[in-house]
Amino acid sequence: MDIPKIYIPKSPLVLSLDLTSRCNLNCAHCLADASPNGASIPQDMAISIIDEAKRIGVKELVLGGGEVLLYNNFFDICKYIVSKDLEFAFTTNGTLVSHNIDRFIELRKHTKSFKVGISLDGHTPELHGYFRPKDTFEPIINAIELLSSININPHVICVLNRENIKQIPEILNFLSDLKITNIRLIPFMPVGRGTRYKCEMLSAKEFHTILKQKNIWMEKSGVNIAIHMPWEFLFQPPKDRCPTPCEAGYVRLWIDFKGDILPCAYLTDSIIGNIYRDKIEDIWINSPILNELRDSTMLKGACSTCEFREGCRGGCRGLAQFLKGDYLCTDPYCPIVNQEQ
Amino acid sequence: MYRPILPDCKPRTIRIMERKEDDKLVLYRGHRLFVMGPHAAEIWQMCNGEHTIDEMIRLVADRYDVSKEKASDEIISFINRLVDMNLVVL
């Protein structure tokens, strides 16, 4: 009764679908370079993608943007996903929740199992406004309270920057008071409009300090902190170490608003197909890029001889691509890589 | 050495994404995949809060013509591993 650690499923289990690049905000660091004039996937194509996802065995759709609440008939798309018995999650900037609260109530009548993420980078307008418009702070808090009042408990997605990393315990206490139970911390990545702010990336030392404090902060605040880095296990005692690989080509596939298929939202230069001409299943099996990402013997630098490479598979491939120009290079945040430098 | 499990204990799996692939059962949770062969999947599916450990042992011993001791060792060891991975609660 063995439980093998490495297995490549026959098709993605999770499909991320960026429905639109339209957004009512213009955040400095936006990964999707979203704007009010952005483009969207036509609704019939979105339906066709959901149908294909169901056919090939995808279990969860993660809807993103842009701002998903600006996508025409967004809630109809959600209901269609429910009708296909698929799980789904989406992320919103929160500012349009109050205008759509009746639709949230209606959606909740169809399913109670969807997940909503709200972007919030701090516990004050100033801190939240480091990359985002400051005046969105109050509407977001209002959105969290409104959703909670109809028994939808959103999780918070917080992009780490040089300021908010100094106040994480205060942010967690603030969220705890709002009855938020889950936060996902994401280090700022220089993608989309964020490429102009490469200097804002956290240092490896700053990021590692956060990882070392995580459990203490969780215990004190009661807020569960998720930070997925494949090498995060290195901060655990040796007996508890369990690498969780990067999901690119392993569990998940991305489709952007143009229909381009990507291994990961951070590998924007590595387009492996397009939904208007390719089948998701064919791309999953045959893409040379995905097959390279799956082959840990292709990893370069410190990863090529690392004892953990089978489990961690080189960490974040997007970070390797940004900083070294090659997704097979080492993840610059990896503690082992940093020891060697 | 694994923790003992009472024969009348009814293990229950956590809520997790599952997909059948040929003779394998693929589970996904928290960026990790867990892949089970047919025998492991059979035990997994019995972990629904309705079957006791004793029932599982009897079923495996009868179906695969193995001794109850061997079936018990395998099942208890497997369920302990699932508990350690937070996939099953006792």
C-alpha cells in the first residue's frame, strides 16, 4: 500500500482561467496589466473551456482577471460551473462586491462550497495603498463585512512589499477582528506592470524571516497563513519535511484572457498553446515546456545536484525566469541556493 | 512504530479533491498530490466514518485470502500514515 510521491496526472486537476483584463483599478504592480479598457474571453469560449475542463477531469476552476466582477454575466459563469459539478474559486479586488451582493446571495443558493479571495495588502489605507489605490481600503473592508454577513468567509490575498512586511502581526490582528481565518501571503513578483518595480522584490533574507515567524504569528492571531514556496519545508524540523512542488505542469494550467495557455501565471513568456486552436489535454501531455518543467534532471545550478530536487522541483520556476532568464535555473529565494552564494 | 487503533474505530477521510486515473486514485490537497493503487484506494474509500477497522480487516482478509494478522498490520500501518498526512481523522 505504497503512496508514491511523484506522479504526473493525465490532465490538470486545477485550471486557472483569467476571464478578463478589465479592471476598475490601476494598481502599480498588477500582474495582469489590467485596466478599464482590458479585453475578455467571450462568454461562449468560457463555456467551452468549462465543458472541456469537465470532460478531461479537471476538478477545480480558479477564476481570475482583471476584476472578475466586471466580466459580463460572471455569476452565470459561476452557476454554469456549479451545474457541471466542478469546484471553483475566484479573486476580487473587493471594490464591486457591494454592488453585486444580491448576486452573491443568489450564487450561494446554488452552492456553498466556492471560495472567494479578496486583495488586501494592509490594515490601514496607507499600508494597503503601497501598490494599490488607498481609497479602496474602506470599500474592501465593507466588502469583507458584507460577505461575512451572508456567511461567505473570504480569504485575504496580501502581496508582500517592503512596508507591510514590517507590520504582519498588526495586519493579522486586524483580520482576526474581521473574523478572517485565512490569509495568503504572496511575495511581490515583477510581472505585468510590476516589471517596473523589480527593486521592490523582497530579499531572500526578508522572505525567510517571514517564513520563520509564520507559525508563531498563526498561533497568536488565530489566522491561518498560507505561503506556498516549494522549498518552505526546509524551515520545518527534518522529521516533518515534506516538499510540495511548484504546480506548473504538475497539477495546474493557466489560460489567460487572450486564450493563451501558460504553465503558470508567472511564466508569461512561455506560451504553450492557445485555447482557440489547441486542446487542453494535448497541451498537457505534449508541451515540450511542461515536459521540461516536469523533468527534475533538467534543473540547473544548485538544483542539479540537490537532494530535494525530486520533491521540490527547483522551487518557483517563475522567479528563476524573472531573475535568471531561464525557468530551469535555481529559485533565487531558495535557502539552499542562498547558502551557496 | 505506529500508534494502536481500536478495532471499533471508524476512520473518516477529510474533504479532498479526488480523481480516478486507470487503476489509481489521485488525491490533491494543498499543492500536493497523493496517488493510491487499487488496494490502498479500497481502504481509503472505506474510510467514510461508517466502517470499523475490524470490518476493513475482515474484508481484506476474506477478499485477498491473507491472514487477519497480515491484513491488520497493513491496514493499521496505512491508516496511521494517512493520519500523519492529515488525510484521515480517527
